[in-house]
Amino acid sequence: MASGVTVSPSGVTASHGGSRPPLRRARAAAADRRLGWLLLTPTLAILLAVTAFPFAYNLWNSVHQVNLTDPNGGGFTGLGNYRSLFADPVFRQTLLRTLVFTAVSVATQIVAGLVVALVLNRSFRGRGWVRAAVLVPWAVPTVVAATSWKTMLDPQTGFVNQLLSALHLPGADTNWLGGEWTAWVAIGITDAWKTVPFVAIILLAGLQVIPDELYEAARIDGAGAWHSFWHITLPLLKPALLVALIFRTLSALLVFDVVFILTGGGPGNTTETLSFINWREFLVSTDFGTGGAVSVVLVVLSLLVAAGYVRLFRTDEGATER
Amino acid sequence: MTGQLHVAGPHQRVTARPTAGHTPAQARRRRAARLRRVGFALLVAAIVAVSLFPFLWILRTSLMSSQEFSEGVSGFLPKHLTFSSYADNLSDENFLRPLLNSVVICLISTVLSVVCATLAGYALSRLRVRGAGVVLGFVLFAGFFPVLAMVGPLFLVYRNLGLLDSPGGLVLAYMVYTLPIATWLLKSFFDQVPRSLEEAAMVDGASRLRVLWHIVVPVAMPAVFTSAIISFILAWNDFAFATSFLQTPDRFTAPLAIVNLGQSQFQVFYNRIDAAVVLITLPVVLLVLFAQRRIVSGLTAGAVK
């Protein structure tokens, strides 16, 4: 260390660093590694405390009988909680509904996001403003999104029904959040309104790194816009598409706030999602055994989704290399 | 455009020029181009309208008095515009306290997560930690960890530690929103900073930590700022933890307060709710307008190679 100061005026430093004796370099590398773990400690400790620890605790609770209303509980139940969970038709229905919601909403959001991204990728006057306008719904809290759409969909005072009646269209007296299907539509619209901007921004970044020369070359070869889209845009957009897909699939699978505020799971429990059931078990039934089992199912599902996409990504990269 | 003509060869140019706009085929093409331009403008208008219209409707509802609202409104514009809903909210302890709570909790979590993420990002980018890939993978997955799967266990622990219904419990929980993206963002930023600066200082005898503080952190300020903005927005967004852990109204965060605002026995007063919505949306809108580029570059860091 001290020798470094005397030897080098800072101009030649880079080559000096390279020619340090191997032993000292190895020692420096070891010190770096130790320091590295030290610097990582706060982040890792916090993230383990809020993810790995809850997961382990849930795992433990899920094979025990844990209910705050029953101080004598706590007995080991084996897979009992899981068995009763999967035997419960409400849970099975909810699982199915959540999966269908995830598939439908992710598909539509990706398509909508792609359209917005393609529009923003063109250069036109006021593009910066349009991009800011698009970004705003992403930045507002979900509570704001849900409350806004709840106001818009209110059967008596909401915009949607007033518009329908002003245009003499049918459905002006629809109680949107009162029916199963219309409530799901409301949830889907609200969720899409809040998250399509995010998809669009990710895809836009993907579009911007595609070199213009490729399109020009294709145009010269006589390819139409549609052809370039299929053979240039989509394949080169794949990394960004996969990022957007991972983000969206996982958060759609875990949707909670929108449901809680818009419908509270109703009518009946027809718009409950897995996360909503999980919340209900924990905070309404205070049944941390069953709740723990639901949580474990949620974590396993998200791990499967994440692993599936990562796998898809890998094999895909392999394919393009070949 | 001109480049394209060049490549296409002089041949086409010669045949295309003299008759420009006169043959029926060309007139048709020009009409098609104009049509396409109009269609594109309509598409842009539709996108902007869908993004912003709900805010206009919220604004409109928030400018009605409770009386006019409960009488039932017909028509799209209120008869009398009034700020009474705002005045009501801003003199309502059940809204002001939560607003303040939110600001404090989100600021603390933002600062904490940015500091931790700077250290972690630097370690992952520079210090050749064994298993850095695994650590990074874990950090990313933590960002996707099901929030509701955290709620139960944390509830039980907080109950024993007296952290339920307290800001401290929320700050820790909010780390799951903010820390992963901040770490990822700063790590990818450090990856792009050339090492030569640091190496020069180290050869001059500065320790790693001094280099980090005096050389790396100043260079990284833009990225630190970006991750702070995004962290704040994500923490500000929370509803699930707040609704699970908080019990007394003066401990509520703003989003939680909004859901409970304006509820009366007979009617939901959307004018009150919407005025509150406008108030908590404004700071976020301003952030987006001023830091749009930063937010976009932060969100997309690492998303595209």
C-alpha cells in the first residue's frame, strides 16, 4: 500500500496494478471478497428476514394446527391442512379462477403493451408528453387506480353508466361490481390500466435497441411492414418480452389490492384470488396453519413460473446460437 | 428516406420524379399515407385518453360538494365547482395523519434501501464475491416473493415484538418492494462505470471503503437518485402490508386511509375519496413529469441487453 503511493504518479497506475506480485494480488482479492460479503450483509439479512424466514415459518405452521382463537392448538397435523385445503371446493375454484385470470390478463396486457410500445417507438411531435401520460397510471398507487375505476363504474354516479345512458346504449343500469363476470371485467380493466404502461416501457426499451439497418435492409428486399414485424421485431424483442412476461405473470398470479378494494372478493366469493384467500385465512380466520399452507402453495407456484420462464429463456438462447 | 432511394438505384428515381402525384396510383398512395397518419394520430389520442381520463373524472367528482354528490348528479359536469371536499380532507385528522405517516415511512424505507443497495450493488459488481450469481438470483426472486405469504409470519412475529400497528414494522416489510430493484439497478450501473478511476486511487493507497465513499458514490449519484425515486414510488404504492398490520386510524398510511374515508352509513362519498386521491396522486405525477427519463431508464436497466 505505502509503496503504491511512492512509486506511482497516477498516470501509469493501471499497468502498475497489473504487475503487482501475485501473492499480494491474491491477498488483495481475498480481502475484497471478505469486504464483499460484509457489504452484502445488510441487504441479504433484510431480504432473508422478509422472504426465507416467512417461508420457513409458513412451512412449519402449515403442518401444525395454529389458530389465534385456539390457545391450546399447535399440534402437528402432517399434511392435514393441505388435504383439507385441496378438498375445499372454494379453494379449488379460486385456484382455477386465479390461473385463468393470470393467463387472460397477461396475454391481453402484453398485446396492449406492445401496441403502445410500437406507437411510442415512432418519432412524432409531443412524444415525451405522451410517454409521461402513459407512465402516470403505473406510478400512482394501486389504491388510486382501484378507487378511480370504482368511481367510474359506480352504477348511479359513475362515468361508464352515464355515458351508456347518454348514448342510449344497453347496459346503462349495470351494477358492474355486483355480478361475477362484470366484476372480473372491472378487475381486469383496472389491473391492465395500472400495468400496461410498465409492459410498454419495458418493450419500448427492447424496440429501441433493434438497429434500424435491419428494417432498411428488409425494406430493400421488398418485405412489407407485417413481414418485418414477424421476422425482425418479434424475434429481437424476445428478451424484453420475457422480462415483461415474468413480471406480469407473477404479479397477476398474486393480485390482491385491486380485488380487495374493488370487490372485497364478492359477490359471494366469486372474485377471490389466491392472495385474497391467504389474507382471509390469516387476518379474518386467524388460521395460520391453513394460511401457511396457502402461502406455501403461492410460493411454489411463483417458483414454478419463474423457473419455467428462465428455462424457456435459456433453451431459446441456445437455439439462436445454433 | 433519401438513403433508401439511393440504394434503390437511379432507375426508380428517374421514373418516379416527373409524374409525382399525377398518376392515379400515386394519388391513391398519398391518400393511403394520409389515412395512415390520421389513424396513427387517433391511436395516440386514444392511448392518452385512456391513460388520463380516469384522473379527469376523479378531478370532476372531487370538485363537487357532498350535498350535490348525495343529491345525485346528472350530467358530466357538476353544477357548482367547489373545493369543499379538499378543505374537508385537509382538516380531517384521519387524512392528514396518514398522509404524514406515509411520507415518513416511505422516506425512511427509501433511504435505508438505497444505502443497503449501494453497498450490495458495489459488492456484486466489483468485489468478486464467490456465489455472486446465486446472490443476485436470490435478490431478484425476493422481488417477486408473494407479499401475502409474508403477511402471516410477520404478523405473528410483529405481534410478539410489539411491531404491529407501528411504522417500524412497515419499514422492514417495505424493503421487499424496494431493496431488490434498487440493488439490481445499482449493480448494473456499477457494471458500466470504468474501473480505471478506482484502480488509480487504490494504487495511490486508498482503501476500498474510501474509494467507495469518495470516488464511486459521487459518480453513482444519478443511479442512486433513480433508485430512490423508484423505491419511493413502490413503497408509496403499498396497500397489503398496511391493511394487514395497522389497526388504529392515526397509524394508517394514506392509501389505507383513502379506502376508509368518505364511508358513511348511507352512502359512499366519492367526492371526499376522490379529493384525497387527487392529493396523494399529485406528488407522484410531479415525480413522473420531472424524472420521466430517469424512471424509464431505471425500470429498464438490465431488462434489455
